Amino acid sequence: MLAELFEKHLIDDILIGFLVLCTFVFQHINACIFFLWFAEMSRQQRKERKKREKWFWGSVGLAVTLGATAIVWSYLPSSQPQASVDSNSTASD
């Protein structure tokens, strides 16, 4: 009877140790999965942020280009000849 109790307690101790080991392993596996998920989410967020920054700086570049073009265009001489004051006075004479 003492041997049976000893074996039962020994088996219980082995089962408890096994359950503790399984819990420990599952917790670490869960931590690794969370770390991988977190790293992937961070990578996706960086990718989205770079995409938004690319659009922003592309828009800034386009605005600067269009503004510079408008300024240069305003300083170009027009293609239609403008009547000078001398030519108007001789035409009316």
C-alpha cells in the first residue's frame, strides 16, 4: 500500500511537472508569436508611412514646379505684338 501511494504521488508529481513544462513552453511560443506579429505590424506601418511621405513630398514637388512655371510664364513676353505709343499716335494722324 505504501508503494502504491508513493507511485501515485510520483505519477502526480510527474504530471504536474509535465503540465508546468507545457505551460512554460506554450507561454514562450505565444510570446514569440506575439513578437513576430508585432514586428510584422511595425513593418507594415513603416511601409504605409513611407508611402504617405512619398505622396506628400511628391505633391510638394509638383506645387513648387507649377508655381515656378507660373512665375516664369508671367515674365515671358507675349506672342501678340503690343501697340506702342508711337505707332498709335502716327496711325491716328
